[in-house]
Amino acid sequence: MEHSKHIAVVTGAASGIGKSTVERLLAHGWSVCALDISEDALASHAAELQVGDRYWHHKCDVSSHDSIKLSFAAIRRRTDKVDALVCSAGIVRPGSLEEQSVEDVDRMLAVNLKGPWLTTKEALPMLRNRSDVDHPSRVVFLGSIAGIRPKVGGGFYGASKAALHVITGVLAVELAASGVLVNAVAPGTVATPMVEAMSKPGTGYQVSGESPLGRIAAPDDIVDVIMFFLSDAARYVNGTVLPVDGGTRAAFVRP
Ligand SMILES: NC(=O)c1ccc[n+]([C@@H]2O[C@H](COP(=O)([O-])OP(=O)(O)OC[C@H]3O[C@@H](n4cnc5c(N)ncnc54)[C@H](O)[C@@H]3O)[C@@H](O)[C@H]2O)c1
């Protein structure tokens, strides 16, 4: 796939979907700035990648505006433009609405909802540089099927993603005239460390099983769609939330 864009910032870049996105972008010739709260995981990924100065990374907590500002100050020392922002940082804190702690709810909203918004705000001046309505830069959020078909035990996780879907549409319209397209991928269950952690007994959360396609998603199933949103083929696609769930949400299966 040919891409006309070349510098991307990826959050949640040290694990799962974010990490696979970084690897795919690098394989397609992009330069990538990887942001994640886990500095150790970023450093060990950096050691595996052999792409020279096309990859660099910063510790960044997307729930903290100050931390995001510091990361973008560092990015601005290397480049004055960013062609794409992929916001994959996210957390799940399972629990019933009766038992869920206020701290867990605050943290999910801070990371999953405010995080992508604050990161986009900070990236905007660089996203606008050299973009116009005919050559738009791109923002891709990681939403979730949980924000479309909510689940018991994941009430506030789903609410954080549903709200992110709303933000996707509003940002897309607000930014359209300045040449920035905003879309979201809404995955079903994906085999990542997040899901491994939730599948352990005692989490109080029932991870969905395989989709109608007979398996859960691999990170690359999601990355393919992220790459579509970043490609020239998606130059007129804006403000969409695209389910990538093998059809899970399309109809209930009754035994
Ligand atoms: N795996 C799934 O089944 C699934 C399904 C739907 C949506 N999603 C969404 O996709 C995104 C990626 O999920 P994943 O499965 O790859 O998860 P993951 O846990 O494997 O990776 C998430 C990454 O985000 C980082 N992170 C967490 N809090 C952060 C913070 N405050 N600041 C910066 N980085 C932070 C983690 O360190 C980790 O590297 C998330 O937004 C998630 O909600 C995942």
C-alpha cells in the first residue's frame, strides 16, 4: 500500500495494537515517534527494532496534559510536522457499577477519553503543517465494540469508548476545513496483553469468545484498518467509527 504521509506519533506504542502499528508503519517506510507510560517496554522494543533514526520514543502518560506537552516539546525538536497520530493507549478496569471504585472510573476516563483528546490538541499544530483539504493529515483513535454494544462488568470502560466515539465525530467536523481527518477503529476482542490480563480468573470480567468468523482478532487485523485510515484510499473518509469485530455485534447468537 502506498502512503503519501511519513511521520507518525503513536500512543500506547509499547504493547498490543499500538506496538504492532509501530512495526507496520516502520515496515512501510514511515518514521515513528512512540509514546507510552511504560518506559521499560519502549526501551526493550527499541532494542529489537533496527531502523536507525526512523524510530524514537518518549515516556508519556496520556492522562497528564503536562506529560503530553513535554513529549510534544521533544517531538518538535526533531520535526515541525506530524502526518498521523494514532491513539492506542488505553486501560480496562473491570467491575460492576455497584462495586467499581471511583479511582478506577477516573483513571479510565482520564486515559481512554481525555488522553486521545489532549494528545490530539497538542499534536494539532504539527498535524496542520503541510496538510490541506486535498492532502489531509490523519488522526485514528482506538474505540471499542464495548462502546457500541456495552457489556456487564465493563460499564465505564464501554462508556469511556462510547464517549470517545462521540469525540471522533465532533473533532472530525471541527478539523475538516483545516485538513485533518479523524476516524476511529472499534475492535472486538483482540489477542493482546490487555486481554491476557483480563482473562485471568478473579478479574470479574468475562472476555468475549471467538467472533462469528471462528476466532478472536489478531493485532494485525486491527492494524490493517488503521493503515487504511492512514492511506490515500481513505482521503474522503472522516468522522467514522468502524467496527472491526468479525461481525460480533451484528446479531446476538442464541444457543
Ligand atoms: N485488546 C482488545 O481486545 C481491545 C478491544 C477493543 C479496543 N481496544 C483498545 O485498543 C487500544 C490498545 O489496546 P491493547 O489491547 O493493545 O492494550 P495493551 O494493554 O496491550 O496496550 C496498551 C498500551 O497502552 C499503554 N498505556 C496505558 N496507560 C497509558 C497512559 N496513561 N499513557 C500512555 N500509555 C498508556 C500501556 O503501557 C500499553 O503499552 C486500547 O485503547 C484498548 O482500549 C482493545
